[in-house]
Amino acid sequence: MPKFAANLTMLFTDVPFLERFERAARAGFDAVEFLFPYPYSTEELHSRLAAHGLRLVLCNLPAGDWDAGERGIACIPGREAEFRVGVADALRYANALDVPRLNCLVGKTPPGASADAVHQTLVSNLRFAASALAAAGKELLVEPINTFDIPGFHLTRTLEALALLDEVGSENLYLQYDVYHAQRMEGELANTLSAHHARIRHVQVADSPGRHEPGTGEINYPFLFAHFDRIGYSGHVGCEYKPAGDTEAGLGWMRTLVTT
């Protein structure tokens, strides 16, 4: 049976962020993930996690100016120093909060930059981040994202991401597989998971279209959740979806779509 983690960036959004930990625990989650811890102190986050018996299993490296539309800076030439500072900040939080892995949003392809410069910047930044995380016993992830939701995102398909992992060559660099993004860009969900599950360290789910709860769209989630067990996937499954209504009211899919 999958181990689910509540994505606190997307779920329980009717209350302030720090109140979502209690809501997640009350809903039955024992693990959470969210985009960025950096607006809050490590002490505050640690207190919320401990008070509610939760583990933080994933967050992202700093990703530039989010409010201005940036979605990562790892592929942007000229911002390497900023990226390295972000890696140090992320490690400080990961160490304090016992986060086992961090995701690197690679960013949008910068207009006007040469393809070779963008690629070499990304490879170099990932090698740096992977090395820094390895020294702390952490894993680094990269995630393909669909270009319907984020036009211009630089990494969009599974095989493209795996080729990048091969080129970087770091033993602690893995794939974050978001079922929703993969469905929109390429489909072939079960076959892809079967072929590459050894290189996947975290999975996220939402249905398509709409990015709402599993069971609201075209993806056969009963089959897919059972498939996680068939292939031996033992990591967490992040619930990174936009609730169609009230978060708690929409959690019935965890009972009806998951077979034990």
C-alpha cells in the first residue's frame, strides 16, 4: 500500500500555512511535503512537525523569484553563485528538519542563451548540489514538468531527465516522478514506472485534466496504486493536487482507490 504524504502547499489552504500541519495529522497523514520551508524558521517548522507526529519527506531547493514567475535557476547561466547559496540554505533546513531528499526545479529555458551554455550550467549546478547533499547523506531529485502548466520549463520528459542524470553521474541524483506532469507530456505511466522505478525516489499524484484529486479525471489510479506495489516502489507518494472542494471531504479517494 502506498505511503502518502500531504502536500501542504496545495492542501488545507483554507488556513494559514503553519496551521496545516495539525490538519494533515488529523486527516491521517504521518508525512508531509511542501515547496519551500524558507519563509519560516527551522525551529518553528521542527516544532510543528514534532507536535503532530509528522515527518517532512521532501521540499525544494530555493527556486529564484517565485512571485515573479521563476521556477528554478539551475539552468540559468550567470546565476551559479546564487544557486550555490541556495544549496547551502536548503541543506541547513534539511539537516535541522531531517529531510532525506531535496528536489531541484531546474527552471525555464532562459531566452537568448545558447543551448550549450544552458545545458552545461545545469549539469555543473547539479553536480555541485549532488556533491553537497551527498556529504550530508541526502539525495537530490530532478523533476520533469509539463509545459502546459509552466510554459518554457526546461526539463519536460522522463527520458530527457534520465539522460541528464546519466551525464551528471552522481550516485545520489534521482528522478522525482510526478504522475500528473508525466500524463500531460507523455503518458505511458505504468510502463515508465516499471522500466525506471529503481531511479525514482519520490512520486507525486494528481489527476488529469484539472490537477484535482485522484479519481476525478482520466488516470486509472486503482491500477496505478496497485502497480506501485507490483514494482516494489517503497517511497512516499506526495498528494500534490488542487482539491476540487474542501480538502478533507475530498480525501475519500484514499479509501476507494487504494487496494490493500
